Amino acid sequence: MALDAKILEILVDPLTKAPLLYDRDHAELISIESALAYPVRDDIPVMIEEEARKLSVDEVDAWRKRKG
């Protein structure tokens, strides 16, 4: 699965308007600010809070380190 880089540049967290990080391995868009992982299904980002997975503190910390 490939998410177009231009789409990733445009999409933001609907709750915080913060940028998102793409987790290709789990097909999720990660919001560090809201600690949510939005699913990508059939190459379509599902940007609905109720569909998102809550990230653990450890996951958020790991993504912060990855982001730099």
C-alpha cells in the first residue's frame, strides 16, 4: 500500500490540526498531538476520531523520537 506523499502533506489531525506521520507497517496516520492513530483502509485515510486507535504513552514517545 502506498499513500501519496502530496496527500500526506495536506492532511492534518482533524482535532488539533497538527501534522501527521505515516506508519506504513500498520497502515495508520499518527497524530502525536492527540495520541491517535487514524487507520488507512484501501489507501483511504479514515480521519474520524471514533475510528482512530488511542496510542499508548510509550508509542507517543517512540514516535516523538522517530520524528526527531
